[in-house]
Amino acid sequence: MNQTINIFWFRRDLRLNDNRGLWHALSSGLPVIPLFIFDKNILKSLPGDDKRVNFIYKTLSSMNRKLLQNGGGLHIYFDTPPEVFENLLQKYRVNAVFTNHDDEPYTLERDTKIREMLSTAGVAFHTFGDHLLFERNDVLKPDGSPYVVFTPYSRKWLELKALKGIPGYPSETVTENFSDLPAPSFPALEEMGFRWLDFDYPPEEPDILKLRNYAGVRNFPALDATSRLGLHLRFGTVSTRECIRTAEVASSTWLNELIWREFFAQIMSHFPHVVNGAFRKEYDRIEWLNREEDFVRWCEGTTGFPLVDAGMRELKQTGFMHNRVRMVTASFLTKHLLIDWRWGEAWFAENLLDFELASNNGNWQWAAGSGCDAAPYFRIFNPMEQARKFDKDEVYIRKWIPEFGTPAYPGPMVNHSEARERCLKTYTRALKP
């Protein structure tokens, strides 16, 4: 193949508009092959009915239809990234590979190997920040150290945004620079070990009208009052920058949630030990009960605490759980049942459509009290009081627990007051100097 080309590698940025790395690739002066890899290293651990793989596949199919209007379509492979790039380097004369950052532990290791492979072949590897407004070293204290408390981090984040603005990368305006080289046929879902699912995914556009009411109604799970954009932020089907622009107009409260996402991302980058252990290492001394039968009841939504059970059933059936209910269910697992937060984190990772490692880890450690800027360990949600406060008419509870109020629904598996006291004693014992 005599033609020299560049490659843009899509990962967690599955869109053609306002895509920073893609904009740089398409502005590079060479035809661009659009690439996506269904990474065998990632997919091998997922069940065949994983809704997220379906979502990615459907998104890629839609992108491919648009790309075929300008070139040869999306080049999709089912393999490990080193194998794919080895084949591409043999097939094409590649000048450079463009992509956007991904700072999770596996992807950092993967990208290091790919960078080394490409460098050996004389191919440049350019990466850009796209899924966050500010990268890991952008928002730092005056002494250059990372923030570990959210409020001062958010103040500095807002100052930087006001100073630097929100850039745009109009990649959608230069799509004529995609290569017209024919793409290989799509690997079928079934070939990769997955099956088609009939599933409704949330819309990917920020809803300004809904978000204007966000602050007052976001805590009530029976209402359709949250953005539901977590899935799209996770896989980059919506631009983070677009969401921030919308939040500036619609809701400072929702903007704060987007800043929390960036806060947890920089925590994981600067303190990678949080992936497997407590941010505050003394919390690793907690003597968890870790009773398998208790964990099963929590997973199945049969604890006898209606708000907890409704949330767990919503999660299992839809891949979504309302944020207020996420806090209650996480607190219940770690505080009432004294089950290691990592068990709950792994369950959410397996079942949440919008699973994002840094946010999931940060929020679970917040609930357990072990994280940075966490809820103090002695703050223990009363799940019955939370239900009275945020679902007083039991609309959400009855939607997900049809047997609620009948003999078929179990009684509480623990006594709240006794579980609270047990938790306080256990934590106090572990955290003694």
C-alpha cells in the first residue's frame, strides 16, 4: 500500500463531533483511517448479555453509516490491540496514530506497549485529553500537589474554566479527510461471544429544560429528574465540553456533579492504590463480616429495606440506579451489613451501564468512609428514613417491588439501631491510633 495514512483510534470517545483527538487527526494533512478495537483482554471477562457491549456495537454501527458517506467506513477488529496494530503496520504505510487519553490502569499499560511498538516502527503516537475538561495535572494546589478535598478542588476548577474557557474541536467539519480505503467487514456480536439485546438506552442530548429543575428534584427517585447521561459520558457519545456548556446555562448543581467526576478521575491518577485499597489506608484494617448470604440478599434486593431493594432491582433489570439510591444501597452494604466496599464496587462495575472506574471507586469509598473527602464513618444512612424523605408515597418502591406490602416481601434482615452500633464499634476498633 503506497499511500501514507494516519489512524484515529476510537476508545471512550464514540462520536464524530467535538472530538479533540479526531479533530487533530483530521487536520493533520493525511487521510485518516478510523479504527475501533473490540479488545479481547476486556471482553473476555464480560457476560454474553452485557448491555454495554450492545450499546457500543449499536453506536459503532450508526457511526459507520455516517463514515461511509465520506470514506471507506469504520475499521473494526476483534483482537488484542498489539495484534491489530502489528497487522495494520504490515498492511498500510502509517505516519501516526492519534487517540484520546484513557487513564485507567489497564489502558495506561496497554497504551505504553502500543507507544513502544509504534516507536520501534517509526510511527508517532499522539494522545489528547477529551473525556475530561481538565486532565490529571491541570488542577493542582499552589505547591503542585493534588487536591484531596473536593471543595477547594472545585473552586480551582471553576477558576481555571473562567480563565481558559471551554475549547471546541469541530471534528465534524473536516470529515472529508477520512480515508476512502475500504474497511473490513464488521465482526458479528455472536462471533465475539455476545448476543443481541432489545434494550432502550437513554437519549444522549443534555435536556436544558429538565436540568433547570435539577437542584430541587434530583433526589426523588420516582421522578425522571436526572440527566441520565452517565452512559454517554462513559463512552464519549456526548461531549463532556458540551455538557459543561449546558450546565453553565441550566444548572450549577449539575455542573458540580460533572466536577465530582473530574475530581475522582484525578484522584485515581495521582493515587492509583485506590483501585485495590482504601484511600485512607487505615480503613484497610476494618474487620468486615463479609457474609456471603447477606451479600446475595443485597444483590437480589431482598434485604427487607424497601428503598435498598428497589434500587438493587432497578439496577439488575435496567443497568441504572438513581444516584440518591446508590448512596443508600452502598451505605447499607458497608455499614449495616459490614461487607467490604470492594464487593459492592465490583457488583456495580458488572451491572451499571454507566460504570466508570474512577467515579465508581470514588463513590464507594465515599460511602464506606475510606476515601478522600469521604462521608465520616459515623454518618450512617437510615434507609427507612431515606425512603420516607425521598419516596414518601412509595411510588418508586412499588414500581420495583411488586410484592411490597404482602406476606411475600421479607422483613428487615437487620435491626437498624443494632447494625448502626455494631458498625460504629467495628470502625472505631479499626481506626484506633
